[in-house]
Amino acid sequence: MSSRVSVDLEKAEEEEVEEEDEESVNPTEVKMSQIVMPCHSNHRQELSVGQLLKWIDSSACLSAERHAGCPCVTASMDDIHFEHTISVGQVVNIKAKVNRAFNTSMEVGVQVSCEDLFLDRHWRVCHAYATFVTQHIYLHLSQVILKPILPHTEKEQVEYSVAAERRRVRMLHDDIIKDLRSHGSVLQGRFDAHCCSNAVAAEKTKVESVELVLPPHANHQVNTFGGQIMAWMVNVATIAASRLSRAHPTLRTIDMFTFRGPSQVGDRLLLRAIVNNAFKNSMEVGVRAEAYHEEGPNRHINSAFMIFEVLDDHRKLCTLPRIRPEPLEGGRRFQEAIARKKIRLDRKYIISCKQGEVPLSVPWDPRNQVTELLSISWEVLSLFPFIPMRSWLFTVIICSQVRLYTMEQKSTLSFRVESEVDVPAHRAFDLLAELSNRPGWDTHYQKCELIHRVDDDDFLYRVVTPSGEGHLQDFILLASKRKPCGSGDPYVIALRSVSLPTHPPTEEYNRGEVLCAGFTILKTKNNMSLVS
């Protein structure tokens, strides 16, 4: 076992111990443990991803139904990145629970870990977020209003609040792909036939397969089990990836996908796969699933995009051959694959990195909605991990109603000032969120200029502040405001620095930068609010 994996195992064990400390009874939590048998494995004697997806979907569905009290179906699944493989004889531990219920849908978080029974080791495999809706067919209702989730721990409260921002990202995902395709950043990735004469024709990677849905493939609602559909899609995608690489590929990531409709026992599922694009060490395979019944028309059930890698005998990444796309539609898929790769890289760069690894100012391109969306989401989500108070060290009482807390993590020192004020929460939110009015009542804001209105809740400002000894400092800030989605949610005002080509640093002002700052405002008793 490599030293990197050993470190990961030790880190995962520490994380699990911390989780056990705050564990409480959650009525929606479902646990599943499965020992990996040879029938679950691939040629490497490792658990097949298709089988793992079945278990993930089953656990998440049971958790959703426990909360809803009625049958539920999978509506969508967020990106899944598989960090480690699982071998025959090891145990898969899955824990699923509902993070938040909206009016008619709910987000279920799923944690997958692996256990080695002989070494007494545990490590994380992946973390998934699935969206479920109630199955209306059995209830004869136009819609079902779900009861709200009541968080029991600080960690559950964070997940509850962050779920609203993740939902916002899901709703904008398709628009981002279209936006990227329409701009030059993606068009630059067009296939160049002159420099890649030895590229493999995409037609050679095509796979088409038909599956008959039998009773064992159906769930307890007589619909085709969502996990089974995903497993069939992984199968054809793996074949397509193998045809390009002439090797056994490893599935590393599945992009966000949405189920467009159900299928039932007796349906024929037509599965098509093709390699959309090949990069240096990875390739994207697109899969489309359609259902038909006897002489009926084909129904589009699902589309998914899967990222494969090829490893050599030393577990090192292999260089892949280039792909030559098909005419017309192949060119579109080729470009969209580049767009999706950009989204994954931007998400990893902005959202997934630890705060100490992220630059203070994220480059902002008004033509690039990917950077915009991910920058906004990152800054809003960055405030939520600060909510659990046990991480903060109480430092001093500034006055009778103002408290100062500090938190030190490696090279980062964070400050939190908290005060209960005799102002309604919505009023405090309006005052603090409108930066253009701040110079009128806040001496730290000498000037505030609105540069760009991204949407109704997100804005770009240039703020000028005094910095001592007569010098002035300016900031280019992305300001995002979020109203509560439900009771218990705070109002959020998040600020972070971005860099704009139209507003470079000047000699007149010292350019300041903010990694993450802002306000959370909670409604308290007697129409007061707690401002942090």
C-alpha cells in the first residue's frame, strides 16, 4: 500500500472518530453494509462501479422514503468522484440521510466508505448527493408537500443550509453548458484534423446494447430500479472507453445527471455509448438510455457523462490517443466535453480546495458563466462551515453585547464578531446587503461603486476604504446575498475578492484582497437578530 493511501486512511479514520462524537439519532438515516463477493467484481477483482451505484441508489431511496412516508424515485444525482477502489473480501459501508426537504423534492446525502476486516482500516470511497421526489402514481395526487427536516447536530445544520445553494447550482447546470459552448473559451478546443492525423475515429468506439427489464430489475414500485439503469449505462460506457484505449479503463467520475422519465417491467432499454473526447490522461464517454415497449416510440430516460482513466501496472496514468469526432453532432459533443471538463476543473480549483490553497482573488470573466457561478457558490458555501461554534475560541467581550471569537487553522486566522441587535433580521439584512448605501453610515466605506449586476442576488463592487496614514485601499468584491429558504436558515451576505481586467490595481490605491468575509443574520426572540 502506498504512503499516500496510508495517509488517506489515517485521515479518514480521524474524520470518522470526529463524526461519532457528534452522532445522534437521525430518523431518516439508513445504513447498509455489504461484503464484496466475486460476483460483484470486475476483472481486477475490484467492486464494479455499477454494483456500487445500485447500493448507493437503494440506500438513498430508503432514506428518502423513510422521511416522505411514501414511495420515492430518483430525480437526479450530483457529480460522483470515486477516490479509491474496493477489493473482493472488503466491506462497503454506506450511510444515507436526508439533508433537506424542499416543497416537493429532497436532497439525500450518501457517504460510502470501505472497511478492511483484517487490517481494521476504514477509508472514504465517495460522497454523493441525490435528489428524490415522491412517486405520485400511487398516491393519485398532483403533488406531495414534504415535511421539513429538523437538523439535530451542528454538522446537520450546515448540510441543511448548504443544500439550498447546491440546489441552485443544479438548476443552472444545463444553462452553464450552453453558455460555455457559445463562447470562444470552448470553441478554441475544436478538433484540428491537421495536427492529429493519427486520431482514432469516434465511430470505432460506438456501443449499442439492448436490455429487457425483468421483475428482478424492478424496485418495490415496479419501476426499473434507478441503480440498475446506471449499472447498465456504466457497462456500455466501459466498453466504449476500452475500444479507444485498448485497455481496461477505470471509471473515475460521473457527471451530474437527471432521470427524465420512468420505465417499467417489460420495457426494452436501448443503451448507446460513444467517446465524446479524449484528453491527455482521461476521456469522456457519453451514454444515452432510451426505453420502448413493443411498437411504442422510444422515450429518452437518461443521459450521463462518465470520465475514465487508464492505469498501467504501476498504477500510473497512461497517455490516451486522440479522438476524431463524428461530423455534425460529434463536433457538438466534442466541444461540450471540453465545457464539462472546464466545469470540473473550476469546481476543483474554487470549491473543493482548502481555503489556504485558494488564491485570494479569483479571475472573473464576464463572458464565462462557469467562473461566475462557481465563484458565487464558493463564497456563499465558505461561510457555512463557520457556523459550528465549537470550532471557535471565545476571545473577549468587546462590550456588553459584542463577542469576539477566533479560529486558527494551519496558516489561516479567522475572526468572528457576534452581536445581538434590536433590529428585525430582514431589516438588518437589507442594510448590510446594499453596499452602495454603506458610505452613508459606515465610516470604513469611503466609496462604493457598482461595477456589474450579475443577477438579482449577486453583484460586483469596487469599494474604497481608508488604510491609515492618509493612504487609500480599494477592493474588487463579489457580493452575494441569500435569503433564508426556510425556518432556521440564516440570511447570508458573502464577500470575496475577484480580479477584473477592466479594473487593474493602480498606484493611487493599495489593492486589498478578501478570501472570504461576510455576515450571517439569524432571527431571534422579541423581533431581534443575531448578527455574526
